[in-house]
Amino acid sequence: MSANRSFTRKQFTNGGGPSNMMQRAAKAVTDALPKDHGFALMVFPLDSRDGGLRYVANASRESVLKLLKEFVEKQQGSPTVSDADKVVESAKSLLKDVTPEKRMDLLSEMFSGYCQACGGTDSPCHCMNDD
Ligand SMILES: [Zn+2]
């Protein structure tokens, strides 16, 4: 994730006053953080029913969206992609130490319940059917 220390007005222009507010907030956050830290600041009126969310960050939109997704998943208690990656990494490490026969049994058990063509959970899965 690359931090962009120079804020252009274009990055968070949303019109007159609020835009100026976001620029001042972005500068204040930037000044308060160590140079190698990123931020994403979301600002909204507390009494608004229709949102009014404004957003400013010093990282790419793609990076912020990825972080937000991970944040939401963590807050909701669902496993994150990185959690699943860790499980696979751990499982692969453990599989090194078993016999080939045991490894095949374990892999077969691992694939059980998933379509090996598309990864879906439908049983039987029709992803390979042309009709
Ligand atoms: Zn399938």
C-alpha cells in the first residue's frame, strides 16, 4: 500500500465548504501520523438519514476498499480471506509430514462437499453441463 503524502484538491473535492473541511481534516490527520502510515477518514453528519458520507484517504481507492472489506468481515465475525489463506498455509505445512496415502485421504476429505470444477457447494453441481 503506497501512501500519497501530497493531497491534490481533486482527490476530495465535493463542493465548497465540506471539501475545505475534508482538506483540513486530511491535513490534520497527516500531520498527526508517522510518515509511513496510511489513513482513510470517513465523515458524516450525525443527524443525517440519507448518509452524506464524505471520504478522504492517502492511499489508493483499491487499497482502502480492501481494508474496509477486511474490517467489515472482522467486525461481523466472519472469516477473512487472509484467515483462509493462513489455514491453507498451515494445512500444506502439516501435509508435508504424512505418508502419501494419508495425504491423499486428507486431500480427498478436504475436497469432500465441494465441486472440483468450480468450487461450488451444490451437490450434484451442474456447472460442467452445457444445457
Ligand atoms: Zn461445479
